[in-house]
Amino acid sequence: MTTPRCSTSARRRGDPMLGTAAPATRWLLLEHPGGWLPAAFDSPGLPREMGTTVHRTALAVGGRAVLVRRPGRRPSGAQRHWGVVDTDGRQQWGTWSGADGLEAAVAALRDGPDPRGGSGPGGGSSPAGEPGPQLLVCTHGRHDVCCAVRGRPVAAAVADRWPEQTWECSHIGGDRFAANLLVVPDGTTYGGLDPDSAVAVVEGHLAGRVDVEHLRGFSTVPPPVQAALAAVLRDHGDGGPRDVRPGAVTATAADTWEVEVLGGAGLPARTVVDVRRGTQPAARLTCRAPGEATAYTYAAMPRPR
């Protein structure tokens, strides 16, 4: 008997996605064509020890690093792009072809992007010109086959509409929620996508509307806060990622929190949300997992006003 893929099983179970966005407030995007090894920064063509350097730097600044490539395209020459994108909106972009060109990328990840860029490989605007939202679709098949099988059609569909903003990327977490899409700089993560729903989700997001049905969370805040922000968006209709932000967060008991959500753009100015963390029954959470495991779930209930 063939074991179903993890994303197929998760959809059948109805695994809750809220609160599963990987935490990060700064992202390094490093253009590198496939194939990517399961540990992406150990892939052939990258300098030795690159993975260790990037991992330590990202960990120190609350960041995350991914390899990226254009859907269906490969760089025409040896020179490739890198970008460091901060959730405060700053971006710095450059190019690289060897170890020397990556020093500026690691420095920007460590120190934060300089939106003024600079000369040579040290900085500049995004490949599309003016910095803007970047759309990252996980297609890291050697990390989990679901990411390739479900992610590549989504990346192609999104790239057909937004070719200069769309990238395939390495692992961003939540393999069972493939296809997964991350929008930076705001850090919104969506899951459970197919080509049609992905285009609709991105179209709405770029117009300032978060699709709560496919929302996994916001990478800028911890999982209980992700769930609270989503609950306010769910209850009050249209709203974008910048229209809700956390206020005070208080742990009220084991696995429960009181989260103050501050709203703008027509959302309630202040909502108190009670969040409870639970666990779902043990299941096989990734295709490469040797066995079953449990995962946290988050239930969020806004208090009556």
C-alpha cells in the first residue's frame, strides 16, 4: 500500500494552518539554480562553509535565508542576484558570481539592508527595478516532494502574472501545507494553494486584503499572536497585513494567552483575543518523516466588544 503524500493527508485531515509561519523579521534571498540539497546552503556551486555562516548570521538577527530561482528560467550568465529584505520595508540587492560577491550579502543580513544600495556588488535595487513585494513559492522537492509537486505549478501560475516579483524558493516550513507562498517584506505566509487560488490570493494581497482561508500567519510575530491577528481579520472582513498589529501579550495560564490586537483601516481600534494552544493527533507531518509526530494548534477567540 502506497503511503499518501503528507500534503494530501493534511488536506484530508483538515490540519489547521494558523500559527505556522516560520518566525523571521529579515530575509536573505540568494539566487542559485537547482538542484538544491535537502540542506539548501550545502548545495553544489556554493562556497564551502556558506551554510554555516549564513545560518549563524540569520540566527543572530532573527532572520532566515533561502535559495531562490526564477520559475522556468536560469541565469543567462554566471552572475546571480541576492537580496536582503527587512520587514520594516528596507531592501538591499546585489549580484554575485563567487565567494567574494557573497560577503556583501552576509553583511547586509547581519547589519540590515541599506536601501540606498551602493556601487558594484554591494547593493542596488531589486531585479525588477524599484524595490517592491517579492513572492516566494517553496518548490524544494529534495526537502519534501510535496513542495515540488504542488509548488512548481503554483510558482508558474504566479510568475505568469508577476514575472519580476516571483521566485521559487527553498524550504520555508510547513511541508504538509504545500503549496506554500511567502510574501516579503511583510512576512505573510499562505498555504494549501493551487494555481488558481494562488493567483487570487496574491491579487488580493497586493490590493491590501489578506486571504484568511489560506493564511498560515505572519512571520514577524510568535504563533499565538499570529492566530490572534488572523482572528480579527477573519471576524471583520477585508484587511491587510499592516492593518493589524499586536499590543500587550500576556500569558494567562499554561498554553493560553491574552493578546491585544490594534487595528487600522476600518478594523476595531482594539480587540482582546484569547488564544489557546493545543495539539493535533499524531500524524506523519512530512513525506521524509520516519514516523508520526504531533503538532501545535492555536484556537483564537476575540472577546465581545
